Amino acid sequence: MCRSIKTLRPPVLPEEATEDDIRAAALQYVRKVSGFREPAAHNREVFAQAVEEIAEATARLLQGIEVRGGAKRSAATATAPEPEAVKESAVA
């Protein structure tokens, strides 16, 4: 695998997780679980859909996490990528 999934919440990640950070973690997770770095043509749609759903779930998780001594993360800072962007980059 090209890189490890990293922790995306403060204080481990000093700044807010970006859409790119969230998508990269989702993509890495799908790659690890599926055992494929790139899906075959007949699996591209399901692969892209899994990345999209995991990115959305990750964004929701990060929005809801409350760090002791901190506040909940704002919805504007941890949003999932647009579905079309995920599908295009998973196919590329």
C-alpha cells in the first residue's frame, strides 16, 4: 500500500482534516480491505461507491468527535468530498 491511514483528529493532527485527508484515508481503507490497489474495470463502480460512503462516514465521525477540553468540530471543516470527484479519481 502506498501509505498508512493516519489519525485525522486533533490533537494528533494539529490542523483540521481536509477533504483530501478524509478521501485519502477512505481510499486507503478500501484498498486494504479489498486487496486491490486499483479495481478491475468491472469493479470500479463498487470500489468508487465504497470510497464515497466511507469518506462521508469519516466526515460525520470527525464532525461529532468531542476532544476533552475541546469543542465539537464544525461541519464546514470536515466535509466529505463531492460524489463525482470521488468516482472520477477512483477510476483514474
